Amino acid sequence: MTQVSLIDGGRILTLDTADGPKRFHAIWLRDNAIDGATRDPVNGQRLITLADLSLDVTISAASVNGDHLTLEFAPEQHKANYDLTWLATHAYDNAQPRTAGQLAEGVEAWDNTLNADVPAGDYAALTRDDTARRNWLEAIRRYGFAKVTNLPVENGNLYKIVDLFGYVRETNYGRHFEVRTEVNPVNLAYTGLGLQAHTDNPYRDPVPSIQVLSCLDNSAAGGENMVVDGYACALRLKAENPEGFDLLAKYTARFSYSGSAGVKLQSRRPMIELDPDGTLRAVRFNSRSIAPLTDIPFDEMTAYYAAYRQLSDIIDDESMEVIFKLEPGEAFVVDNTRVLHARKGYSGEGSRWLQGCYADKDGVLSTLAALEESA
């Protein structure tokens, strides 16, 4: 039988788990009680606020019955039951690593070796097979991008992709935007310029966290798509220049866009964003949208620019690139808070027509979590 004990006058409960004894505070247990008076039985949302609880709450009685723990709290004499497995899963009495640049669980940094196995999902399978959709969404969580193949070659097919996990996020560019260029075969001197790998819309707050690009025509020579893992680039910068990594994470950059009437978008965020525990949260890099940097102290501006340039060089390094040329009926999805995308130059006869739209990462993670729970 699982053993529990009360210490510090009932302010702390100790529970035996497979990983050893774990301590829980009475206030945490009361706040996380699952009962009809504390949480809605349908949606699980709290029916009380923290103001309804006493910070001096204690546990007056504790008993284990099978797989459940029953507690009574004082002074309100409230009783609540807890699943022991749930408690073990949510135990917080653990070492809390706080390392700048650590990756979240389920996330994997990558470089050009991923060219040998670009993550992808067949559209027909994604629509009818939950396992295929779960694996595809897991790849987006793990690598920050994944392709879709065998889409219907039709205007607006990118909405079918977003329907697999969430909803389109409309912006001033519209519900979707066109990336369409006709290459003039008469003027052989014309060359479609390549674009440096970048994250989109860093001047928005919040930034669109998912981007979808779908190919309807790509008959021009060249024009390959390229993706670069911003996390891997940030970690490489940290390994080569830890002080520079700290500068790009410590100070905010500024981004702006005012390319059309009535629009003046501005944001103030670090190029490398970390959670309080040091986990990599986001990378923002777009040299076309950078605004004057005014939040870096004068004495550190030179070192900041050196780190900025070094990160740019790492992003441009071919060893960091995964390259593929989309064919009509193919698309790719990128985590725009992490993965930089680019286009190689193109020229000659033919045309290039892609459509793009934005969505939100919470849709990807929510749909994935629901599919994992039901598996």
C-alpha cells in the first residue's frame, strides 16, 4: 500500500512514489482538488479563486484507498480525492534544471543531416488515419517543420492543411497570401533573388507561430525551399560564443513594418528568447524587418553586433540547411517561432506560385495532445 505522512502540522504531505518520496504543500493540493465544489465536472475549470483559499490551509486527515488518496483540509473541513498516478505525474519535488539553452521535452535540434529523412505526411493518410496525423504533428513538435504530400492541386488547398490541426490566423496580408512570380523567358539576364533564411513577421506581438506554404506551380529552374533550425543555430552560437548568446538573449531587439497605409507594426523582443528556466522559447531573425537597436547599452553594442553577425553566419552555413523543392501538390508547415525558412534563387523559363497562410502553434499542440491521450 502507498504510504503517506503529514509533516509541519499538516502543511506538507509526503507521498511514496516509484521515484521515491515526494512532498506536496497543502495549499497546492487544495488548489488542485478535483471535486464538484472546486472544479466544473465537464470542462475541469476552477469554480473558486485563490482568494477563496487560506494560505494557512492544512491537511487534517489523509488516507489511501486503492489508487486514490483522500484528504480533509482545515479549517474549512473540505474533503477531496486524488488519483495517485496523477499526483506522481505532477510531483514538483524534483530537481529543477535551469540551463540557458536547454530544449523542451520532445524537441530535437537538427542540421543538414536531416536532409536524408525530411519529415512528411501523405495528405490522404492524414485525413483518415489518426496515427498518421499524430506522427506528423509529433514531427512538427520535434523538428519544428514537416512536409505534406499528395495534396489536391487547387487554389486554397493550404486551408485543408490547417483544418488538420487548427484555424487560420488572418492578418493584414489577408486570410492567405500569394507568393507568385512569372519568370520572363525573353530577358535571360533576369534572376529571381534568393532570400536569407528568416522567421516571418517578427514585428508582430504575438508573432504568427505556424506558417503553411503550399505549392501550385514550380516550373522555374531553382527556387528550392530551405529550412534552418533556429534552435540549433542558437545552441551553436552558445557553444562558440557563450557571451554572445547571452547578449542576444538578454537584450531586446526591435522589429517594424509599415509597408501599407494604415499599418505600423512594431515589436520589442529578444532574438533568442528563453523561458525563466532557460528553455529555448523562440528565435526571431529577419534582417529585412529589423529596426534600429536602441535597447542595448552603449558599452555592449559592439559585442552585440558581433554576436548578431555570428548568428547570421551560422544561419547561412550550408551545414545547417535542409533543402527541398516543392512540387505542385506539396506543402510544408513550419513553427515560425523556431524554424527559419528561405528560398534559393531561380531563373529561366517557367513560373513559381506558392500560397501561404498563418495559424497558431497551440492548435498543433492541442490536437497532438488529444490524439496522444486517445491512442
